[in-house]
Amino acid sequence: MKRIVLLGASGSIGLQTMDVVEQHPDEFEVVGLSVGQNIPALRQILRKHNIYTVCVQNKEDLPNLQEQYPDITFLYGDEGLEKLVTIEDYDILVNALVGFVGLYPTYKAIETGHDIALANKETLVVGGDLIMPLAKEKKVHIYPIDSEHSAIFQCLQGNHHKDIKRLIITASGGSFRTKTREELEHVTVKEALQHPNWTMGAKITIDSATMMNKGFEVIEAHHLFDIPYEQISVLMHDESIIHSMVEFQDHAILAQLGTPDMRIPIQYALTWPDRYPIHVGEPLDLAKVQTLHFHDADFKRYPLLALAYEVGRRKGNLPAVMNGANEEANQAFREGKIKFLQIEDAVYNAVYQVGFNEVHTIDDLKKADQAARQYVKVFIEDLKEANE
Ligand code: MG
């Protein structure tokens, strides 16, 4: 029996993780979890599962919950998350939080010797240079849940690191892939949220449309697999059937294929090196798919992808600045405060205006994150004034 702590249980990845757990009740048990403010979703989960420790975002939710579920230990806020990942006796942390907020709990869980199944890509984008050495020191495994990284991880099984020539990360191009840059001027939030292949949370769907998400995945791959940026490429692939590939020194390319269903990488992260049956969704039928399309990634069309390579190479605080600026700008776009292309402006300007600093601690990363967010807030205020 694998004992799991799940962060972000009410989000898209969190709910699909619960789905995987419910399919294998003799193999998996969720002993602790966190939800943000979605208390109805928490109650749904508690109807079916015996959870020992639960962390919510707001202290105000505690009295009611404690009264209704007297046997559960309730925690709240950032401190609660830290307690949840360090105190609880468990085997693996599934981190399905979205954003910078996911970094610290991963760090604490590794510090206390827990394996990680990582869906929170920001953890490695922002803190890869601190997280990976710590994981090595603590002899902790980090299993990727991001579909591209799961694919690469699967292709690498039974192969040697020294034989890798190139990682090929596939990209659908997101909801605006058929639009020119001119056409992007006036696109709406609703249009941006229509991803052609995947059903995901709102933040990541917008990140897919800007390809910031793919940029993050390049940085994430660099850290996870210890491969230089020169050997990581992005290949546009319309159907999201090939989830990524690895090219080896002998020019052989291995690919992992499947339907776009996150439960497959979630389950593999929990069962590695074994594979369990999966009872949801349809298996991939290539005769039905018939054709797969590929083309080169256009860095002019997707400037945030280009920026991610640059920032990844320069390291220090810049990945944290890029991520923090993107989180603010992404949210501002969803709230109708800025236009789609202004997300790019905000992130680019933040990276160049905040500037490079070295990073030695998690606190340095927090400072970089805050500086970026502050920069974008002012940037948005200035835009508002210019329009008035
Ligand atoms: Mg992905």
C-alpha cells in the first residue's frame, strides 16, 4: 500500500489523481491532502475517503469542518502546507498545486526524505538549481507528472544518460495556434480557454496559448533529466498523441504515445517501474487517428518560448522573475485587465527591468517572485492610466 499526500486535491490534476487512487484501492491510500478554498470539493472527497490530515487555505473554514469531521486533523495556510508535507507518515507527495506556491512544500517534503510525484512545474522552473541537488543529497526520487516529462522519463527507461542526443518536447501550440500575431491583438479570454486537445485548469490553458507553458517545460526538462538547453528542442505536433521523444546517439528516436489523458502519467508516477491497468478513457487507436502532423516551432510567433530558453540559460533569479511575472499577467488577462499580447510584454519587461541576481536560498527565490509580481502590478497600473 502506497500512502499518498496530495496537494491541490480539488484542481484538475488533483481530481484525476483521486480518480487513479479510486481505481486501485488496494494499492493507494491518500492519507493527507490540501484544497484551497473549494470546501464543497473537499466534502465530496471526504464522503468517499478516510483522510487523516487536511489543509485548507483559510482559517475561517476550520471550526465548521472540525465540528463535522472530528477525527480529521485540520491545518490551514502556508504553515499548514509545511506541516502536512513534513509531519505526516507517508510514501510519496503528489504536488498538484499551480504556481510558485508549490515550490516550498516540495522543498520541505524532499528535505524530510519523501519521494515526489511532480505536477507543479513551477517547482523546477523556479527552483531547479536548489531542488535537484537537494533531491540527490536526500536520495529522493522525483517522478514527473507533466505529460511531456512523463513521456521522456518512459523513453529513458533501460537507456543510459550518456547516450542521449536530444530531448524532443512536443507542443500542440494551444488555443490560438492557427492565428497570426496580428489576429492575436483582440482575442478574448473565452477563446483562449478553448484548448484543442487537452482539458486543463484555466491558468495552464492560457500558458499553453502563449507557449509560456512550453518554455516552462523546457526548463523543467533541463533540470529533471540533467540535459543542456542545446540538446532540448520543441516540435509542434497538432494532435497531442506523441507526448514527447528522446533521440539517442545512434539516431534512434523513442516516443511515447497515448490519448491526451493525464491519468496515464499520474498513474505511472505512482506505480513506476510497474504499470497497472487503467479503466478509464479509450485506448489510443492509431488507425482512427490515421495522420500525425509536425512542424518546427516558430520562436517569433511565440516569443515567451524564446525567452524561456534565454532565462533558463542565464539562471539565477531570472526563472523566478519570469514565472512570477507570468502568474500575475496570466491572472490579469483572465480578469480582463490586460489584453492577450500584453502578457508577453509584462513578462519580457519584468525579466529585463528586475534584472539578474544570484540565488542561494528559497528566500532569494521568494524575493525574486515578489519583485516580479510588484513590477507587473505597476506595469498594469501604468497601462490603465495610459488608456484613460
Ligand atoms: Mg505538459
